[in-house]
Amino acid sequence: MSTQSFDPNNAQNLVEVEKQFAVKAVEHAQTYWNLLEKVPPRALKLTKLDDEIYEHTMSAFPEFNEENHVHLVKLNEDWLKSNIGKKKWREFCQVYEKKVKDYNFGSLIRTDARQEYGETNTIFVTRIQFYAIEIARNRLGLNDGAHEIAKADAEKERLKKEKAAKKHGTS
């Protein structure tokens, strides 16, 4: 297929490619949740540009500074997908085109920082949007509750495995 005649706006999605992107996005989300379990969020470094991304995020999106950071705690998907939201994010993302590897790859993000990943608490964003939002959440302590949830989940899983091992006599 010639790239000159390729129109991404009218392209049909290839099922296999979509599956591969979905697998990568899920793996990324699982890796991040595991990091949240093991590392206090305020100490977590996601990229070597965390400081720059954080400063840029907070200046480009002043709404993230409002009322106890309510717009970072609970993302408004309608706003993210609105014409204004898309325009602001597109401009933001372009700054990182040559600075952040895979800046425009798809990533899963929790819409509510107080909860874990789940079917009703997850949306698809670009990798740089994920970094921008999660770096800000981490620095502002908005992921501290998620850290505790992740640790509790890991402990439950550990106890479950321990119990199963004792039941089968393989401890």
C-alpha cells in the first residue's frame, strides 16, 4: 500500500493491529499499577522529564489547580474529548513529539485517582497525556489512596497464594 494514497481518517482498522495496541496498553496499565503498589507515588519517577512535564501540565491546564485538584482526581472524559479539550491536548502533546518515546501511543488511565483500574474507571489516552496526568497526581498526593489499594490487593493475593500452597502441601 502506498503511503501517498493512505488517508488515516478513512482507514479501516486492522483487527490484529488493534489487538496488539490493546495488549500493550493493558501491559502498561498493569506495570503502572504494580509500581503504585511498590513505590510511594510522590517518590515515583515516570520519565526523565517529569519536572518539565509537571510544570507544563499545571500551566497549560489551570483547571487542574482548582478546588483541591478535583479535575485531576476525577477526569472528565467529555471535557477531554470536547473540541476545546482536544485542541489544548493536541498542542500540549506536540511539544513532546521528539522528547518522549512513544508519546502518542495509547495508554489506559484511571478516570478516578481514588480507585483502581476497572471497566468503569478506565479510558484511553495518549502516553504523554497519561504521563502528564499521573505525574501531577503523584506529585500532589492524589495517588496516595491508590498506593494503599494496590498494596492491600497485593497482600490479599499473597495470602490467597499462601493459603492455596498450604492446602496443597507445597508451602
